Amino acid sequence: MINLLDHLAAALGPGGVIIAPEDIAPFGTDWRGLVSNMPRAVLRPRDTAGVAAALRLCAAAGVPVVPQGGNTSMVAGAVPSRDGAELVLSLSRMNAVRAIDAAGLTMEVEAGVTLRAAQDAARDAGALLPLSIGSEGSAQIGGVISTNAGGNNTLRFGNARDLVLGLEVVLADGTIWNGLRRLRKDNTGYALRQLFAGAEGTLGIVTAAVLRLARAPRQRQTCFCAIPSVEAALDLFARFRDEDEAALYAFEYISGAAMAVNQSYMPDFRLPLETASPHYVLLELATTRRRDPLRETMEAVLADALEAGVITDAAIAESEAQRAAFWAIREHLSESQRRAGASVKNDVSVPVAAVPSLLARAAAMLGARHPGARMVAFGHIGDGNIHLNALQPEDGDAAAFAARGEDLMEDVNAIVMELGGSFSAEHGIGQIKTHAFGQLRSAAEREIMRRIRAALDPAATLNPGKLF
Ligand code: 2HG
Ligand code: ZN
């Protein structure tokens, strides 16, 4: 390893290899603090050629490499799976926005650009990068693509993979694939870019991407609603979709229990409605049309819903500051939950119509099998994706609760599978859900993936211990 690190330092130049224990520590622990495995060193290439040189050297030495962007994985996908034996390859120094084509609605960015910086660059060019997640200030494009991130606008624009037109990837042996095409149509064999999107860094390291942009909205209307039931949330969803599906950019669910956690742990928390409710929806309409009566649409649908008892209260944002305040409540849920103690995250999806059944059955199951566990549900209900998180009992023991995590996940997943759902809707598998992956995906599906992985990374040096 000593020899290897010398060669890597020579290849990557000043600041390219970090070995001081205090400097590498943050790269070994995931955002949730679930896994702490220190890398032997952290590699910080400046460009694609540097990534290729590093991978070539590591492959020759048989040393595993863990690609890392903003280290915001919910499933410890970007930290080592063993202590002291792996190298983290950080893409942070590759942070150039290479080009924006505002007329063609594309942008080319390097892997280490944060999602927010990419959004800002698109906005400055008069366009919209239509992907929004709570961690966007830290999450980087390479990780966003490698995990096929979802988020608040998936409903309207799809997941990260739907925005990927082209990719640049370095394979385990150092081969560089330049697939940075920006074409809307390109039928030339296997869609390689889609193979690497969502592969969690196991097939190659994404170093740059061409992303599809959208036109910037000219109007937005954002509304916080109090809802009497989960069924009513779906009723409201159907009403807005019937009225103007293209304008529905986001439709998010927050349970009363999730809001209560926010109330306890979010600084300056203020509920935007008069009274607390058992359920809430945060929704956003937007349009690129100048003369669209968007506000009227919002008010008319809400008035009908109020009369029908589908909502009990609603507040429409009257300013950009108020809109930001509404979204801050939604985006603070993960952080509030982290502060509230140990939790087991179930990032699950079911067909949209099955969401009420999912929530009811999960609540009953938790009551019966995990007494005291608090169900903190929220998420992208318009996509059938609920973060069905379980929080440790109040005043309970965090370690004891975390130790029961796998059982609890299995119990939730059993319900999810019966409803035809997925045990990982958008956060991926990482090293937290490998067990579920082994149990719940068919032998054929796992074998196909194993063969693809073995073909591209025969020495198994790319992000080992992740996925399967
Ligand atoms: C969100 O939707 C993220 O806010 C995080 O996917 C969900 O903390 C979570 O479980
Ligand atoms: Zn989410």
C-alpha cells in the first residue's frame, strides 16, 4: 500500500492524496452516522485523466476504491464497507460547469458540482434543472446520477436517470468512456448511460454528465394543506392532476407525526396553518406560460376540495420568502428526525392507490411487533414513494432500537412486497439494504446484475460491499 500511495501521489499532484487520520475521518463516516470505516487514504483527482490514472494504479494493486461525492447517502453507499482497507476517491475537485446550451436545454457538468450549483448555473442561463432533493446543497452530480436520485420533482420530470443525456465514465481498469453526447435521439445499441445511472459506483466512476434541462417556469403557486386522511391526500392529488397535470410540479405528503418531530427539532419552526392536522400536503403548481391563470386554478381546486371535505385548511404562499419557508419545513424533516434519535429508514414505494393501505398496515404492524416505535411517514406521495421511517420510542434506548432495525425493515418490507412495491424507491441499496436485496430480488435478477458487474469490474475493486 505504501508504494501504491507514493505512485498515486505522483500521479495526482499536490493535494491529490490525503492520509492524515484527522483529515480522512469525515470521508469514513456516513451522514447518518450509521457506518464508520476509515479509508486508508482519500484520493482527490482534479480531472478525468487523474481518475483514470488512479483507477489504473489501484486495479494493478488490487486495492478497492469507493467513489464519494457529497457523502449524503441514506444507505452508507459512499463510505468504505471495511475499516482501513479501501481508498475513497472524492470527486469534489472536479467541480466545473463545462457548458450550458440554453437554447438546446442541456448542460455539461463535472461530477463534483453540487446539485445546487448546477441548479443555480441553469437558472442563471434562464433554464431549470428539474431535480430537487433535501441534500442538494451538498449532494454532487456524480452521486446524484450514480444513485438515480429522485426527490420532489420526479412526479413531473422523472428521476436523475431521466435527465441524463450523456455521460463520461472511468472504468475499474482506467478506461475512459466519453459518452458526452447531448442528443435527444441516439439509438446506437445498449443505453450505456442508463447502465451507470443508479449503479452506485459499482460499474464505473461517473466523472461528467450532460443533463437535460427544462424551460424556467414563469409562474409558481405553492400551497400547504391540512388533510383529514391519507385517502383525502390522494383525492386532492387526483383533483389537481385532472385540472392540469403538466402544472403539477410537486405533491408531497407529511404525516402529523413527522410534523411533530419537526416542531420539536427544527429551529424557528412555524406551522403555516392555524391548527395542527393529522396529515398535510405541500404542493406546487408551475408553468412556463405567461398568461396561464395558475393562481385561479390553485384557488378553484382548493375551494372545491374544501367544500368536499378533502382538505380542512390551506395556505397559499404569497411571496418567494413564504414559498421558501414552506419548502424549508419539508426539507428539514430528515435533519429533525436525525436529531430525534435512532431511526430505521424505510424508503419504500407502492402503486399510488395502495399508499393508504401501506400506511394503515404499517402502523398496525409497528404497534403489534415494535411497541413504542413511532411511525414518522412523509414523502413523495404523488409517486407512491413514502419514507416510512420508524423512530425509536421516546426515552427509549437508541442502541437497542437500532439493533432491531433489520427485523423492523423486514416487517415493513413484507407489507410492501404484498402490495407490489419496492423496498428501495429512491435511496438505493448501499451497504444498509444489501440484506433486503438478497432476500427480495429474484435469483435471476441478481444473477443478471452479478454478471454485468463481473464483466465491468472483474477484480471487484469498485465500491465493494455495496448493492450485493
Ligand atoms: C426526502 O425525501 C429524502 O426528504 C430523505 O429522501 C428521506 O430522511 C428520509 O428518510
Ligand atoms: Zn425522498
